[in-house]
Amino acid sequence: MAYLVSKILPSFPILSIIYASCTLGTIFMILPHDQVDGTPVPIVVFRDRPTAFHAFLISIMLSFTGAFSASLIQHRPRVERFCRFYAMASTISALAILLYATLFGVSGVLI
């Protein structure tokens, strides 16, 4: 298991995670918002799902933080690997949340 992780992690592009997280965070902040339970939620994807939107934003922020830390910490390989891992995990969770919000409509049924 450790051999597989050590072979996969260095090949994963950290800069693309940084660019994607910045772009997605900016795009979802610029989209038109609706007030749901007192919090702004984009009406395009996360309509009536404020918790999914907030989980998406937290995942995006964690992926940016992990990727940026991994790109800065290169003299400590264990810390860099840990930052790469949680950047990848946060990116995958953000994409899963986005896929969930996109595929399932407001009523919770597959569109």
C-alpha cells in the first residue's frame, strides 16, 4: 500500500489543484446568489442546498491550502506527502459534492 501511494502522489499535479480551486472558488462566489436560511447560496447548482454549498467551499479551501502547502514545503518529504494527500482528498470530495448537487435536483430525484 505504501509503495502505491508513494508512486501515485508525486505524479499528481499540484499546480492544477491550485488553479482549479482558485477558479472554482471565484466562479461560485460570482454566480447569482439566493438567500436560503439567511446565507447566500448560488441558484445555479446549489439551489436549496446551503449545507452542500458550504461543504463544497470548505473542501475547495482545504484543497487549495494543501496544494499550496505542498508546493512550498519541499524540503520535508513527509509533510509534503501529507499535504499532497489531503489536497487530493479535498479535491475529490469537492468534485463529489459538486456532482451530487448537479445530478440530484431540488426534490432529491435523479434528473
